[in-house]
Amino acid sequence: LTICCLTAIAAYGCGNNDVGVDDADPQLTSLDAIVNLIEDGAYKSWVKEAAIEDGPGPHGDKLVYFDPLVAQSLADGNATHPRGSTLVKELYEANGDLRGFAIAIKDRDEASRDAWVWYEVFGSDYRDPAFWARGTDSCASCHSSGVDYVITALPPM
């Protein structure tokens, strides 16, 4: 597991430069929806980790936010999470500067890697992601060890 994640560090964190989701749900996983999620900052009111941490995978220093759907699902101990479950991972430089985002959005009511859309961007041009794809090996290979592909533990609510 560690080897797969470290291999992915190369250029784009967990991405392999896949960009685009042909069947994106305009309300959840379209590029417009994801950019709006980042720019409006509403995710900052969600449950989040207590502090920036060094992640075990390719993302490095990160702070994860859990939307109310996935937070409640994790708190309830569910094996699968509902459609709409979203996690926003702020990515940081070692000096504490924000360097990008990694986002996971579940847009299907099923327990499978293909139910999740993964997005990763570096810098401030959110419309030019390094990675935006559905159910890809690059992300799912590490995230498959989690509860319905969520590997970050839910902090106290």
C-alpha cells in the first residue's frame, strides 16, 4: 500500500494527469461544481481534522474536511456512504502555505470505486486540475483500504 502511494508522488500527488469526467453530475462532480466548492469556502464550516498533519500517502501536509453526510455516515459506523458524501483535503507546503486541494465526491449510491470522483489541483487555477477522474487506480489503490474509500479517521464532532 505504501509503495503504491509513494509511486504516485512523482508529479501530481495521487493523479496520473487524467482530466475530465464524462458523466459528471452537474450538481456534484462537474468542474463548475468543484470549483464553486473551493471558491465559496463553505466546506470550512464542516467537521475537520484538528490541525494540519503529514499524511501517510502522496499528499504530504494536509487538513481534511468532512461534509455532514460523510461525517454522519462515519459516526454511525456505516460500511458505505451516501451519494453526495464529500471530503475536501487542503494541501500545504512544509512552511504552511496552501498549495492545492484534493477532493473526493461520491455521486453514486453504490459501494464501489466508480462511485467516487477524485479531483486534485495545485496553485490557484482551479479550472486546470492536475487530476479529475472517476474510480481510477491512482486514487482507489490507496483509498480502497478505507471505509468505502475514506481513509481519514473522523475527528470528534
